[in-house]
Amino acid sequence: MKSPLLAALALCCALMARAADSYTLAVIPKGTTHEFWKSIHAGAVKAQRELEKEGTKVRLFWKGPLREDDRDQQIQVVENFTSRRVSGIVLAPLDSQALVNPVASAKQSGVPTVVIDSDLKSDKQISFVATDNFKGGQMGGDHLAKLMGDKGSVLLLRYQVGSASTEAREAGFLDAISKHPEIKVISADQYSGATRELAYQAAQNLLNRYGSKVQGVFCPCEAVTVGMTKALQDRGLAAGKVKVVGFDAGEQSVKDLKGGDVQALVVQNPVHMGYLGVITMVRHLQGKPVEKRVDTGVSVATRDNMKQPEIDQLLNPPLKQYLDE
Amino acid sequence: MANEDMGGIKAQLRRWVQVGGPFLGLVLVCLFFAFARDEFGEPARESIFKAGNLKIVLVQTVVVGIGALGMTLVIVSGGIDLSAGSMVAFCSVLGARMIVGGSSPGVVVAVAVLAGAGIGLINGGAIAAFRLLPFIVTLGSMSIVRGAGKWLGKNQATSIPNDSGIAMVMKVTSPETLFPLPHGVWIMLALAAITAVGLRQSIFGRHIVAVGSNESTARLCGVRVRSVKVAVYALAGLFFGIAGVMQLARLTQGDPTVAVGLELDIIAAVVIGGASLSGGSGSILGAIVGALLMALLRNGTSQLGWANYVQEIIIGSVIVLAVGLDKWRQGRGRV
């Protein structure tokens, strides 16, 4: 007799909470110190402020793994917030496999998950909100072709075996270049390895062989862009003699863009990613339909357009506006 | 007369702290979470003190807890093993590669656990044969074993199917209730019971304590100190191997970069549990409670949404507090 009554009471409470339209979300990045994640955080706060204005109260927990890049610790964070019964989790999984079971458990407990940044090998998430890396690679390829006047030879220095995001960028680049018949890809099978130093060495080796024949290079990430630019500078091929299109905006590559050694950077929009991650989750909680895949957009930044406000925002994200640190 | 009474009470208090210290810590942490509030001013006790959450905390304790069993033996014998985290990673990679290669779960567990014991045997052998400092030997093997794991895993994580037999060991089902607990938790508790009894009742266990209390006296009393040391590190390796299998089950992948710094968590659990780093004393039950306490601290502060640095500062303070308590109760012997 007692328990149905309690259940009814709980239901009433739940309905009242529903009517008040207030949610508690846990946003779980891969780490908390890197600028990329701070931008995601800023975007989440931006979404929270906008939702507040339309009358939806959102409380955000921002919590990364205790040790940066430690998969087990990230699993613990997901489990702990599942236990807390937050309304929803917005997660950037450190691994496409290791986080599958925790997300499934969360769903079983009635806590939905939106995945951002990197994909999860699962069908339990509400939506995947991230950069379309293939499209980014295509845009980079088209821009490089334009810079080269639609003819010549290009190099692609790949990043690392097994890195899904950069592999998609590389594939996108090759796809775009294949539509420019006058442009020849003279090397696309070399991998740089994870660090700038390794990328620098790999670029030196490549340029040693192809330096005199190449007119353009594509670099699928920050480390490769920086390493390749250094190698080009060493050989006197920088400052536009060989056109460089890189990916991602880091401190050094933005400097190189300003200095003219890098002609263009394909940049993601992490602020928008954090923003759309939270918005997508809240829309789902409000019972509205959401897309299974949300593209957060990529843009091409060049020396000419880098002062425009919308590009400047990508190169120098407005963290101060949203984060009090 | 009154002074004697005071002394008696003090001694009793000390004895009580020795046995109950870790439990007292656990109670204090629980009290703390009963009143703590999150950044929005709301308490989280409803979710922290829920049966389902207790299950989560227990599951999060398993890897550190099983590691702490081995580490307690090592620390009681007067040594230290810094290669624990690397061994956990190595054995998880080994297990994952074998599963992908088509081996049956039983074979995988046996080989991974024996590999851990083998590495421990080498550690112990080097320490005993050349009379080297355990700190230095295991500092070396920490790096060697980590490297070997990366080599074995070809520098990347090896994924196993989510529904493979091994992964089921740590799978959490029925999130609302305490039972059924995942097998991993039962395995940890069973191993703890066996080790506790072994350390207390068996001749080998008494020898470990003797070696840790005073090596030369133990030798004079006819304890084969070197054999005891080799056996202790091999046994510890065995436990780290089991912890590695648990880590594999939890991640559903063998990741050579996992468990960096795990040895420090394990040592902290053992110390919070009342072991003395100078050897000769330690408690298996205490170590498990220590591991539980740290998992609960992380779990609770997480649910309160507190920043990571707060957690780190709290856990560090608890460790120092535990060592301080240890010093205080040992003070009795010296007076």
C-alpha cells in the first residue's frame, strides 16, 4: 500500500521538476588543462546562459578524469555521475571502445549521453556532436589546390596509424585533390608519429627527397603543421615558396600563419562543439527530436581573413567571457 | 594511581586506533559526505549513500584493492614495489592480445597472472641475490615493464569484444541494488580473506613479518630471508597480474598506458590501512578499507562536482594523516 503511494509521489515530483524545466548535466572532457577543452567548457557555459534566458535552468558539472588521458579514471567519472543520476552526460570519450560499457550502464540507469569530439563504437548515445573531419580535409585540399593555381605536386604527411580523426582528414584531403586532375600527389604514405619532434624529423626526411619537386603540402594536425613548417624554414622553402595548409590552431601554427610561412589553417570550432553538446542534450531531455550526427563546422583561416571577428574567435577563443579564471 | 589510569586509557586508545584506524577514517569520510554540499549548495547524500552507488564504489576499488593485497605483503616484509602499475598495464595488454588471438578465457587468465608472478620473481630474485634496494630495482622494472607492455601492444590499445567472458567479470548490472555484485568484487574479497589468514596464521606469513621487523634477527632465528623475499615479490606479482586482468575486464581493452601512477594509489591504500613503510606491520583488512576509502573519496567528490585539485589535496591529506596516526601509535613502543 505504501510503496505505490511513494511511487506516485515520486512521479509527481518528477513531473513538477519537468514543469520547472531544470536539468543537471555533467560535461566530461578528456582532460581539463588543454586549451581545446577550455574552449569546450566555454561553449557549454555559453549554452547554459542562453538556455537560462529562455527559461530553462541548467546546472553544469565540468569534470575531467583525475589523471589526464587516463581511461579508467574517465570511466569512474562517468560511473559517479551516473550514480548521482544527473539528467544527462555530455562526454568526450578518451577511447572509442573503453567507454562503451559505462555509457550503456548510464543508459540502463536512465541517464542519456551525448558524445562530443571523438566517436564511440556504440549505438547507445543520443547524438554525436563533432567536427566533420572528412569535410575539413576536403576544404583543406580545395584551398591548397586554389593556392597552387590548380597544378603541381603535393605531399601529404600523415599523422599516426589508428587515429580516427586525422585519418578522416587525410582521406578528405585526398578525395578533394583527386578532383583536380592537374595536381599530382607525390607522397601520401608517410606517418609522422605523435610528437612535434617526430613530425619535424619525418618532414625533414620527406623534403630531403621531394623538396625540389613539391609545390604544396597538407598537414592533418597541429604537430605535423609545426614540424613541417620548421623543416621548410630550414630548407628555405617557407614563406610561400611551398604552400602549406595545416589543421587546427595552436599557438605556434597561428604565429606561422601570421608570419606567412603557413598559408592556411583548417580550424575546428570547439566552443561551438561544447555549446551544441549541451544544447543537443537539453533538447533531447525536453523531448524534442535531435539529429544523430551534428556537425560543429570547420573554417579555413588565412592571413587575410584572420582579423575577421568570426575567424579571430576560432584562433583566439573568447574564454574569459565565459570562464572565470 | 590516576596517572596509571591515564596511561592505561592512552594505551588502550592507541590499540584501538591501530585496529580501527582505517574504519574510523571511513566513518569520518561518510560523515563528511553526509554534510558536504555541491557547488549549487545541495547535498549529494541521497545519491552517495545509495545501494547502487556502493556497488560502483566497490567496483572502482577492485584494481587498487587486489594490488594492495600484494603490496601489503611487500611492505610488511620491509620492501616496496614501484612496478605495480606497469605490471597491471603489461598483464592487461598480454591478456588482450591473447583474447584477440583466440585463446580461451581460462588460458588467458592463467597466462596473464603467471606472467605477473614471473616478473615479480625476477624483481625478488634481483633484490635477494644482489642485496639491492627494492626501491631501485622496482623503479627500474617499472620502466622496463612499461616499455615491454608498449612493445607487446605495438604502442596502442588492444580492444576486446564488450561481451567477451573476461569483460563480464567487472560488468555492473542492476544499477539500483547492491546485489548482484560483479564477480570481480567477490574475487577481491575472497583473495583478501585468504591473504589475511595466510599472513596471520601460516609459517610463511610469520616469516614475512619477521623479515620486515628485523632482518638479521630473522636470519639468526633460522628464517631463510632470501627465499622469503623472492617469494614475497613473486606473490605480489601474482596479485598485480590478477589486478591487470581486472583492469582489462573493466576497460575491455589492454592499454599499455593505463595505470600510470597506480602504484602510488596502491601504496597509499596500504599505508592508510595501517601498514608501516619501515616493515614488520600491516593489515590486509586495513589495506582493503584504505582502497575503499580512496575510491569513496573520489566517488563522493565527483558527485559533488568538486574540482579535481580538491580531490587530490584531500586524498594527500588523508595519507599524511594516516602516517601521522601510525607514528603516534608506534610511539608507545619507543617510550
